Amino acid sequence: MAGAFLVFVILLHAFIKDNTTPKTHIGSWITIVVATAIWPIVLPSIVRKKLSQVFLKTDSLTEKELQLEREIN
């Protein structure tokens, strides 16, 4: 049950932040409800995506640091 709540909160937060979709769009609400219902599939996907974003940011920071180091030397 906690997993379903977590997925619902994550999706609701993303939905509220999204300025491109009207909050009255029934299809978006149905997507949130369905994704919450199948949370054992959705949650690992969300975690995987978030972790890949973190690693990409870390890699890009490393690239920037290397580039700055090359420019200094």
C-alpha cells in the first residue's frame, strides 16, 4: 500500500508541475489512477529513470570539470 501511495504522490507532483496539460484533462487523471494501480511495475521504472538522470548529471559535471581543468592547464 505504501508503494501505491508513493507512486501516486510522485505522479501527482509531476502532473501539478506540468504546465502543458490542463488539470481538467480526464485522460491525465486516468493515467495517474492506472499507474497507481499497477505500482509494482511503475515504481521500479520511476526509480530507474531518476537514477539515470542523477548519473547523467554527475557525468556532465565531471565533463565540465575536466574541460575546465584542460583550459586551466
